[in-house]
Amino acid sequence: MTEKKRNYREEYDRYHGKPAQIAARSERNQARAKMGLKVGDKREVDHKVPLSKGGSNSKRNLRVVSRTTNRRKGASRK
């Protein structure tokens, strides 16, 4: 049995190249810039009210937290 080797580049392009994913990445990057996080900073920007629930990228809705804290919260409302 020979297994077909995965083409990670194709998988990445198929998912991350979609307009919705590009827009979401842009929103996250704008929030990081607004909070002053540099490339390589392990902290993340948390939206108190998630973008998916109608939140915004205003500074009042953003806070800098650890990756663990942000991932634990998910898209729940505080």
C-alpha cells in the first residue's frame, strides 16, 4: 500500500486563501497593531465581545492576554 503524500501548501491555499479567511486575518492583525503587539510577541489580543457576536476592533473592546487565556475563552461572551 502506498499512501499519497499530503500537499500542505495546497491545503493551506485552499483554506487560508478564501476571502473570508483573508478578511478575518486582516481584522486580527489590525487589532494586534492597535494594541501595540509586535511580530513574535506570544500574547494575543482578546475581543471582550467577539467579532463573530457583533464586537468591534475599538480599543474599549480589546485587551492583551496570554494565548492560554484567549483560547480557553473561545468565542463566548464575557
